[in-house]
Amino acid sequence: SEYETNIDENIENELLIGINKHVQDAKCDLISFVQQTLNQYLWSQQFRKDIEILKQKQKTSALKLKETSKCVEQAKRAAATVEKKKALRAKLYDLYKYNLGFEIKPLKGGFNEEHSEIMFSFHHINKSKPEEEYNFILVLNGQKYDVKLCTPQIKGIDELLVELNETNDLSAFVIQVRRNFCATATT
């Protein structure tokens, strides 16, 4: 019976070893499963965060695209307006040049600069010689106008310049010079 007791102890030890091995394997499997589940959960949480970030970026991009589209449309409208103004200016230029015989040419500087020279030319002054040119060069030095050249010379140009410098009414000055050219052509 001591033999049976040893066998029983051996069987019991083997059973305990087997059970411990199964318990250990089950623990390892459970730990592995928990780690995998936790990793999947963490991955899904990160994935959700990434999705939210992408949604926010998409909203921001959509707003930027909308703003950019709006700016592009405004730029297109502004360009169309500029083109219409250019076309109108060209028509007016042609009207003045070919129908009224009036032309303005910047010679030095520009129309809005401190020092500039602009030639004003007239045709259709002398009815017997409509192509004959009458012109003057107006000089702007700072805030003061002066006439550099007037062909043909007209009476009263100095008085007209004084009035121009006092009133700054360039259109009235040009109209009066044209009238004086017309008076010169008829005399």
C-alpha cells in the first residue's frame, strides 16, 4: 500500500503538473487575448481620433476652398469690370480722336505723377483743313501747371494758366484753349 500511495501521489503530482500547465497556458492565452483586445481598442480609439482630425481638416479645407472660390469670383468680376472700363475708354478715345479730333498723349511721367508732360492735340479746328493739328504741351510741376509749347500761339494763354492754377479745373482749361484755337483758325 505504500506502493499505491506512491502511485497515487505520482498521479496526483502529474495531475497537478498537468492542471498547472493548463492553468498557465490559459493564463497566457487570456493575457494574450486581453493584450490583443486592448491593442484593438486603443487602435480603434486612435482611429476615431484620426477620423475626427480628418473631419476637422476637411471642414477647414472646405471653408478655405469656399473663401478662395469667393475671392476668385470677386477677382473675375473685378477683371471683367476693368475690361469693360478699358473697352469704354478705348471707345471714348476713338470717339474723341476720330470724331472730335482730340487726343491726349503722355510725354513724360504719367497722369498722376508730380512732374509730367502731356500733349493735347486737336484736329477738325479749321473746317477748310480738318487734318491740320493744333496742340499744346501742358507741364505739371508739383501742384503748378505751365504750358511748354502751344502751336499755333493763342492769345490769353497766360490768363488761362492763372485760372487753371487757381481752380485746378483742367477740363475748363482744355475747352477754352480749343475755343481759342477755333478763333485763331477763323481769323
